[in-house]
Amino acid sequence: MKSLLAFFRPLRSIAQELKILRELYELDLGSRNPPLYRFTEKPNQKDTEVMYTGMVDKRPPWKKALGWDQEDEPE
């Protein structure tokens, strides 16, 4: 039991130090000219999809998932 407590006890202090480092990092980003802002949001399934303005991927979703390119289409 003592060995488990000895293992888990430092985790709280490590978490506190990481929180302080995160706050200092965000203050550093905010002090730059122009300031940099970090936005976080809940991950989405389409986060890995890259779209360019004016370009539309007309492949069906199953071909996108398999990674088929337009060149792979049979003639």
C-alpha cells in the first residue's frame, strides 16, 4: 500500500506544475505582437479532411475512406 501511495503522491504536484506551465505559455502567447490565441474544440470525425476553396471532392464517401484517387479509376 505504501508503495502505491509513494507512486501516486507525486502525480498531483506534477499536474500542478504542468498547469502553471500552461498558464505561463498562454500568457507568453498573449504578450506577443500581434497576440497569438489558442482555440481548442471537441475533435470531429472530419478533422483530418482538407478542403480548398473552390475545390469539391466528388468521390463517394467509401472511396474517400479507402483512399482511392481519381487516377485509380478504371477507364
